[in-house]
Amino acid sequence: MLELIAALRTRVAALVDARAAGDPTAGDPLRGLYITEDTARRIAAEPVRTAGDAARGGTLPDTGGPDRLSALARTFGLSALDAHVLVAALAPDVDRGFEALYGYLNDDVGRRRATVALALDLAGTGPFDPAARDRFHPEAPLLSGGLLVVEDADRPLPGRALRVPERLVAHLLGDDSRMDAELLGMGVELLPPTGADALLPRPEPVTLAARVAAAGPVTVHLRERVPGAATDSVVAALRAAGRPVLRYRPECVDVAVARALLREARLRGAAVVVEPLPPHPGPLVRLLASADATVILAGTDAPDPRWAPDAELLTLDAPEGAAVPGDLWQRELGPTEGDFDVDSATAPYRLSGDQVRRAARSARALAAFEGTAPTLAQVQRSARLVSAPLLDSHARRIRPAVGFADIVLPEEPLGMLHELTGRARDRDRVLGEWRLRTGGGRGRGVVALFAGESGTGKTLGAEVVAGELGLDLYVVDLSSVVDKYVGETEKNLERIFVEVDRTDCVLLFDEADAVFGKRSEVRSSHDRYANLESAYLLQRLESFAGIAVLTTNLRANIDEAFTRRLDLVVDFPFPDAPQRVALWHSCLAGTPKADCVGEEIERCAAEFELAGGAIRSAAVTAGYRAAARGSAVTGADVRAGARREYEKAGRLVLDAGAPWAP
């Protein structure tokens, strides 16, 4: 590069000498600020040059060498004339002496950059040559590649100033340490190569990435079923193969950013990954597909032929995302606090490699703040924050604060809850690696139905499952989902399912028979549209990839077709007397109690047939009575609470001292 600048200085000196010899005002200190009559006559008398006069410009720079300019010429398809023009435009950014020289040659001390005419003069040609002028067309390599900026659009072409972007100046001087300033804050991330020792997922994304890398410049559209399911794996594989990756997450179509992104990718030899595609991505896709670069577009929608009608757009179905290896969690977390298995603790989270790294950084920062190594609670909290769904408009978030020790159930339903947590942890292995759910577009979701009378612990059971998995529980707000307008309910449900598909949480449909009810015989348009809603849900459960719990008081109201698609059906029975005793003790475990409370609990459990929810309410009533007196809970408080719940239910309560009492 420095040799080319030195050669350019020689040509500038020759042009200065030639200008001085033929210009009577060459020594005038005000030259460039006015035009004399003699100068005007001299310009008018100059002969029109032809392309054959180019010999005085000397030889054009050699673009076949190993330097960066030669590599740039090969990458962007520059001609020798393009390279000459680029060096002339670049010179003031490298050697400030060229500012004064160019001001002199431009006959204007205020114009210190090369103009089109001056650059062509220095290259041995001129604006009279149509082929030379064509090198400044917007579709020519210099301008379409973002290597040259032609300013002063209101001037005639020969008088327009030329500027080389700062990013290209830095690249030609050997500095690629920073990304283009135009890309900062625009959702672009530079991911350097990781090497062959990187932890990689299953072979399908690796094979796909290898084929993309070997294909050379190609534009691939990866159609994903779940947003981001395969893109992270493909990116990791490209980096492991030695390719840097520029990952772009656009919020809208910005052509200027896309041009800068392509220039950055071609300068670095990087692959471009755009995910997800913004709405109406046609202009963005057309620009990216027309570039001589490796571009991967990812999204859940099928590609529209109108996006890039003249470009070769290779559409592929994205391979299923694989669970991130536990080794990555362990490597990113480092030493941990407490005796917990990292693989088991992180199995419920379907995070990408980048999300794992962010979660691990967050866990380490939280641990450092608390003065410990990362603990199980810190790891789970960080993972939840990274994958938090955007469901606040349609669901209520519950942070689980209970575990299996807080629920009282018979052995069989309790065992099924344990089985449900196991299915949620191992679904990637069983349904993915072992391929036990294939075909038909089936997802890897886990869906269970909790059936039982009101107050038997169905919602608590869902919270226990979420807490055991380290996930948040989202209770669907049916009032914001069900809509009187045809098709709107399905749209609201689809938003919920899509969000849960891509994140990690437990979704609870309380009173699920409101939307999962039986289909009816079609006798009116209302019946027809109600059945359409059920048909949509039946199809959506097949492809669901999250964890969902449906609860109902009336199992018979759930359509049999839904039941077939459920992984588990857990019956929550009404508690018998021994279970009611256990429930009373569990609810009052944290309260101060008088000595006689245990005996009264057993009597109340035998006399008052209450479900777990009612017993909890009765215990709260007993606690308030004791707090009002400022003493411990007594047997009378327990009985008063039980009587209150019986009365609320409209059931008859007999006074022990009454003449009609047994």
C-alpha cells in the first residue's frame, strides 16, 4: 500500500509540473479562488483528449500480488482502473500532504479530496472515456461494494469528490480489530472462529454447515419450525470449521446497514446469518442474495418468490435443534457450589450455545456478588431470565416456591408427577436422539391433564412440577384469550404456543374444558366455528414443543381426541381422613400451635370432609383468629376455620350441644 501511495505521489508531481508549465497563474497566491480571463481562454483552447492519450498516466497498479489491495480486487472484482481510482481517493486519508496537492490540482483550495476527473487523470485516462465513467455507476464494483463514496451529487460527474469509508481505510492498512461503525448498535454480532475443538451438537447441523461453507458464495434460506432451533447449531459448526460469522438480528429492513454488513463480511471472509427475518424482507433478501458472499437466512415462514425473483435462493428445512452439551454448561460455569449435577439441573432448558454463555455469565456475576461459586438456584434463575417468554399480555407468571414436600397426594398420582418431570428433562434424548416421536411434524412437547374436584391440588401440582424443573409457571388468562370474533381465539392461542415453543416455562391452562371441550354436532354456524377452534387445538398439540398442563374439574368434558394426544392424565382424588390430617399439619406447619391442636386436627379431619384448598383456607382463618388474640393457634381456631369452609360451601354444620346432634 505504501509503495502505491509513493507511486501516486510521483504521478501527482508530474501532473503539478504539467499544470504549472501551461498555467500562467500557477504562482498566484489567490489561485483557486478566482478564474482570470487568460485562464478561461486557455481552458477553452485545450484540445479534446481521447482514450489514446492515456499513456501519460503510467502503469496501473498490479493487483495480482499478495497485499490487501490485491486481495480486495479479487474479492470485489475490481479492475486495474478501479484500483487506481481507489488509491487516488484513499491517499488523503493516509498522507495529509495530498490534501494540499489535490486542492492545487482541483483549482480550489477548499476541495482537498480527489474528484472523479482528477482520479481518472492520475490513472491515465479521463472523464471523456465512457468506459472510465461507467466505473462510477451505482452498480459498478466500487460503488455497489461500498468501497467508494461519490459526494456532491449536485455537481457534474467529473467534479464530484471521492471518499473511501473509514472501515476500508483501516482494512487496507491492516487493521480488522473492530467492526464497521455503521453496524454498532444495529443488532450485528461478530463471532470469530472457534477451532475444531469446539463443542458441537448432533451431526445434522454440522453437515449442513460444512456443505454451505464448501459451496462458496451461496444464499440459503433455512426454514425452521421453532425460531432459532437450528441456527445456533449451524453458526457453531461454521465457526468450528474456521469461518467467522456475522450474525444479524434485524428489527426492520435497513438497506444501508445491510450494505455495510455485506462489505464487512466480504472483507473478513465471513458468513452472514440473518435471523429472524423482519416483516416484509423483500429488499433485504434481494440485496443479500445478489452479493458474492455466503448468506444464511433463517425464519419460520416459507420464502416468497417475490423476495428475490432473479436470485438463486436455496431453501432447506432446518435440522431439528439438539440439546446443548452439558459440557458447555460446565465449561462456562466453572467450579460450582453445592452437590448438584449440572447436566440434570440444566436439562429442562432448551437454550442455544449463545444463550448458555449468557446465562453462565449471569450466574457467575450473581455468585460473585453473593460471594460464592455458582449455585443451583443461581444457575436456574439465570437460565430462566435468558429464556423468559413474552406472555405477560395473555398469562400470569408464577415463580414456584413449592416442591414435592409441600404437596400431599396418594402414591400413584404423586409418582405420575415425578414421571412428568422426568419426561420434561429427558424429552430431547427420548424423542430426539432415540427418535421415538417421528413423522407428521410432531414436536417434542410434554402435555399432561390434571383432573379432579376443585381444591384437590391440581394448580399446586403444576407449580410443584415447574419448581422441580426450575422453570416459571405461566397461567393462561382465558379472559384475554377467548374472543367473540371468529378466528381471534385461535390467533391468541397461536401467539401463546409460539412463545412457549421457543422458551422454557410450564404453561398452565386452568379450567381447560373452556377451550379443550368436546366437539358437538353441527346444527348452526356457532357449532361450526366452535369445532374449528377444537380442530386447531388438536393440530397444534401435535407440533407443540413446550411443557403444558391442562386442569379440569370434569374430565368427561374433555374431547377424547385431546386425551389421545396427552402424555399423562393424572387424577387428583378427594383426600381421605388420613390425607386430610396430613394436609392440616402441612398448612399449619409454620404457625405457633397450642398443645391440644393435634387432637382437634384429627377430629376435624374426620368430621369435615374438606379438599386441600378448603383446608388451606381454614388454616388461614385459624391463623387470623390467633393473630387477633396475640396467641398460638388453638383447637377452637381450627374447628372455627373448618366450620367456616363448610358454611361457605352451603353444607349443614351441627352444634355438638344441640338437642338434634347425634
